[in-house]
Amino acid sequence: MHRLFRGERRGWLVPAFLGVAGLVLAGVFMSNVIDEYDARAILRARGQQVTATVTEVTEYSRSNESLEVRATLPDGQLVDVDFAESNQLGAKVGQLVQVTIDPNDIRTSMPPTS
């Protein structure tokens, strides 16, 4: 009977672990959503639209269209831009693209929202 009780005590570990793991994943997801919202708010407030030249495609979709690119700004700085939700999907190396950047921090960039 002692073995039966010992087995029942450990039975709660798996559901507890899964619950904690679920909460951690939900927290990470919400953190990413909040960061994205903050970045978009900054770009709406002080973003500037510039024309950049695609220098590298860093991620492709299943249909082989570019989702994320690295582009060179007119001043020579590089910026990574995610076109996944943009009408500029499928940009190719050498192509000119419109990018909205934060002049205070060019790491915050996105395609124009129009």
C-alpha cells in the first residue's frame, strides 16, 4: 500500500509541469505581441519613410517569395525588414523598397502601413 500512495503523489507532476510550461509560452507570446505593438506605435509617432535597396533576402515563404530582407538605407546603414504582412512581398536583391524607420533607432523598421 505504501507504493500505491507514493505513485499517486508523483501523478500531479506531469500536469503541473505542462501547466507551468503553458504559462511560460503564453508569457513569451504576449511579450512579443507587446513589443511589436510598441514598435509600431513608435514608428507611427516618429517614423520616416525612406527608399532602401534590398541587399539580401534572409527568409523565404513556402512559395519562395521573400518574407524578410536586409536592405541598405541611403546613408549606407543596414536594416532588417519583415515584409510578411506587406504588399512588397517578394522583394528581390537589388530592388528598391519603401521602409519606415525610426531615425533614433534604425533597428525599429517596417514596411509602410498603407
